[in-house]
Amino acid sequence: MTLGRVDDAPHAAPAASAAPRDRLLGLDVVRAVAILSMTFVHVWPTGWWTPIHPPAAAVPVLGWLDVTLTNRAMSLFIFCAGVSIALVTGGANPPSGRAMSIARRRLAVRSAVMFPLALALLQYGEVILTLYCFWFVMLIPLTRLRARALFTIAAVCAVIGPVLRFVLLNYVGRWPFPHEGFSLLLHPADLLYFVAGPDTLYASALLIGGMAVGRLDLHRREVRARLTAAGGAVVAASLAMWGLAAGPFGGAATLAAVHPSRPGSGELPWIALFIMRPYRMYDISLPMGASMIGLGMLLIGVFLAVTDTRLGGRLLWPVAAMGSVALTCYVLHFLLIAPFNDPLPYSFAVFAGVTVVLIVAAAAWRRRWRRGPLEWLVHRAMVWAVPGDGAPERAGRGLTWRVPGLR
């Protein structure tokens, strides 16, 4: 399915069916959904006002949310990172020559600037920002590609990644987790985990799929409609694959018989490739990666349409504000959780409180400043290290970011 034509003219006049050329609030809403989902997983609410500690069962609704969001929250977060990479390198109209060179070098500088912060979070076992620093650099060679080529590569990775991961886990063993925090610098061999480890094998399809979406002209309503339809179709097909494998083909019963399997033992059956949670097989699951790419496409299409309306834009503006300062909010949510000091799990009240603080603080900040504190520091470092006109970033992200209904 062709999602939309990419216009080769960087200064072409917008078509009559194009949406207003302000910053795409729907993308920021999806980023906020990813961060709030990650926050839920990190808080792990099991009771409404007081936590329920295992082995006692969590409140059913919260238990279901935990099963549903775990790993999927991370996957959506990774997909959004791919979209951002495409936007900061030109969006639907990636430049060439010197402008692309500036964008690429700034992407590398962004990774270098974020690396100390990532190592600080790695000290507490949070690996995702460290992975981002490596992934951003690894994806630089793909920044010249258009949407169709990126979608093709993402589809190939969505098959090869889980299969390779399955073979390595089942017949070789588990990849040891790297040293945490700044001690990682004393063990350079551990850096291979971030380049070719299990997370990278799984994330490659999500990152490249996100880049493909970011290369579409998301201001065009017909592109959004096709994106939404394609995303829904991919999610439906992935769920159907999972359901058939788990039920009629006996995958759920087969996995239950060998659970927990020993890494490297060869005990895990091949049907595990077609199973998703609750069997905790996310990184060796063919439908998992595909469904998350489809879900990301679906959410972006829906929220872009909703935030185009006056009512939807105004209602979701505070949430979009949070998504527009994603790096700051992601780090801040760890600082907000830290004072509780109690071992996990926490209560839903803690999650609700953190959510309110993040949204209110982000909305207040964005009414006055264009970038969040950490985003500003990263941007200033990029501009200082790689001088230039910054045209790719402006073209991808948009110059204006307004409160809907206010002029």
C-alpha cells in the first residue's frame, strides 16, 4: 500500500487538502502516550491507594494494564524515536549536500551529549537512553532514504530480527547484561551489547518503521488517512497471527509445557516466534514488532486528525506539551518516583500524581519557552558543535507551536 507521495520540491506550495503547517501536535501526543506508558511500567501500580505486593494478585484492571503495557510501552517509545530521527533530518523532504551533512553531524553530536545522562540512568538499570545514543549514530546512513525504502527495510528487519534473536536465545544462550553506569566505560567490550545485542535486534524494525513514517508528508490529510488504515490493518493481521498460533495451533499450551525454558537449551519451540505477551516473548515475537509499528502508525494518524480540530487540539494541548519536551519529562519522571524509596510496586495514586505533575509542568513551561530544559541544552550543544542554518530541523519539526484556539 502506498501511503503517500513524497514531494521532491522543498518549497512547493501546500495542496488544498493539506492541514495547517504548524507543529504537528498529534505526534507530540503520541510521544506523551509513550512516556506515560513507560511511567506506568516503572511505577508498576498494583493497588489504587496502597500497593499490593506479590505473591498477592494485583487489582484486576491494574494487572491487565501491566501485562498490556509492559514491553509495548518501550516499543512505542522506540518507534517515536525513529519518527524524531526522520523529522530532525528533514521530514518529508530530506535535504542533500551540506544541509544533510549538518543534520547528520548534529544527530551524532546529540548522541554524544546525551551519553553522560544515559550512563547516569544506566547506573539504576535504565538502559533505553544509552541504547538511543548508539542507535542514533547507527541509523545515520539511512537518513537519505525515502519512506518507501525505509518501510521495506523495516519489514525485512521485522522478520529477521526476531528469528535471529530466537536462534541466539534458544541455541546459544542469554546475552549478558552490560556493566551499569559509568563503569561501562571501563569495559569497552560491553559496548557490543548496545550495537548488536537483543534490544537492537528487536528495535531495528521499530526505529526504521518510525523513520519511514517521519518521511511521509504528515500535513496532508489523505496521507494521514492512509497511514491510519494501514496501521489498523497491520495491527489486525498481527493479532490474528498471534491468536491462531496461540489457540488453534496450540502455541499457548506448548509454551506452558516448557515454561520456563533455559536459554541455550534448545527447549523453546519454534511456534514461540508467533506468540506475544502474556508469555513474555516480546523480543522473539514476529507479531509483536509488526503490531507495534502498526499501532504507532494508527495512533499518529488518529491523533493528528483529532488535534486538527479546535476542540481536540485544545483538550490535548497539555498532553502534547508533555510530548514536545519528551527527554526532559522522561528524566523527570525518574526524579519524581525516587523520593518514595519503597521497593516496587507502588500505588496507582503515585502514577496519577506523577502524571499530573508532568503534564502541568510541561504545559506551563511550553507556554513560555520553545524547548524543554534538556532539549535546550542538547540543541545548544549541537548548534555550537556543528554551526549551520539548521534548515533540516526547521523543515521537519515546524517553526510554530501554538495553543489551539489562541492567536
